[in-house]
Amino acid sequence: MVESVAEDSLQMSKKMICQSCAAEFTDDLPKCPYCGSMNIKGAEAEYMGKLQDVKEDLGDLSELPEQARKKELKKQVKRWGIVAAVILVLAVLLQVWFHWSSNRYFDSPAKERADMLWLAEREEELNTLYENNDAEGILEYFYVWCEEENAFSKWEHWNFATILHNIKWARDNIEYEANGNELSQESLEDLFYNQCVLKGLTYRDDLTDEEKEKLLLLGADILQDYETRWGFSPEGHAKIEELLQEWGGYVRVMEISSIVKDWYER
């Protein structure tokens, strides 16, 4: 099963990070699978695919007898009208989104100066938290950023902070189970995803060796749970490692979810 996932992954798009919850997923999805935030590229591709299906259906009409063709044409025109209306609405939404995101992500000089000031006032404290391996203190900043998107994302150890979030997310699931609760399939997918984020650190090029070493130390219990929970064969472990290497350490949600689904249904 893991082998088929490896083959399918060659056809997938690039990874992206959700601007709302910092989860990683492939950019062909219409929305973030974790928080539901809209992904413009994926949504546009989905609707354009539907439009192409309609065009192909209309092209097939020439093969039908005259009477049947007229009847089918009426059905297709009606369907075409519905799809065209959806495309029009989508286009308007995309324009609104683009206008909003342009203002959001392309900072004005005033915003850039404010961000520089924000970071300058807090950088010493943030660096102290990093040096002391104070995951809780760093995550307090991270979760504030999730609400208001301040200049924390411009800190030099920002990528380190996002993976601290993955560690905490996984640990919360493990502790929830330890308290006598049963993890759902969705929660198990989340857990496996976050564990694979840690296992993929070796192949990441956006983290320093020091950051990787710190994260592996802070997430040692998460990796231990990975080794004892899933019961993969040595070949299965090797295949997952190959996928993580192929993806450059970034975890693809769809493939990971399918592996857990297969394990869950056994």
C-alpha cells in the first residue's frame, strides 16, 4: 500500500503552508484539510476541471442521433449555465480574495517599519527562549500570531516555531489517549502527520542543524510513540522514509492520510 502511495505522489503538486493554521498540505487542494481556509489555486483548478468536463460532454453530442442530440443539448446547456454561474461567482470571489490578500501579504512601508519595530523590541526575548529550549514560551508567541499575524513570522527561528506547534499537537493527542479516550481516525491521521513532520527534519533545507537537533530532542517522546504505535514492517518504515526524502522533508497530507486509513481499517 505504501508503494502505491509513493507512485501516486509523483503526480502531486507542491507543498504549501496554510496561512491560517500553519499546517502543510499540497497546493492542489481547494482548502486546508485542517482548518478549512480557502486555497485559491486549488479551488480554481477544481472548478476549471468541472468546466472542462462540461466541454467534453458537449463535444460528445456530435455522436448522438439528431433527436437524442437535441434533447441532450438542452440538458447540457442547462448544466453549462449552472457551471458558468459558479465560475462567475468564483471569479468575483477570487478578485475579492486577491485584493484582500494583496493588502495582507504585500506590506506597505509603514507596515514594514512597524514590523521591524515589533521584532526589534522582542527579538532578545525570543532568542533567549530559543537558547533555553523554552517551547512553551515560543508557542505563546506562535498562537498570538495565529490570531493577529504580527511580525513573529519574520523571526529567524520562525520555521523552528512552526514545528514546535507540530510537536505540541502530537503530544496533545497522545495525552488525550493516555487519559482513557479513544483517538478517532482523523486524530490518528493528525498524529501520524505530525510525527512524520519530525521524522522528515533530516531532509529539510529551511532549518539549521542546531534547530533540527533541538527539535528532535524536544520531540523525542513523539518519535518514540511513532516507533511503538503503528507496527509497520521494516519495509514499511523504509518506504515512509523514502517518501519523506523524496518530499524534501515536507509531509503531504493526502498520502499520509491514506496510509493511516489503511492501517486503521485493518
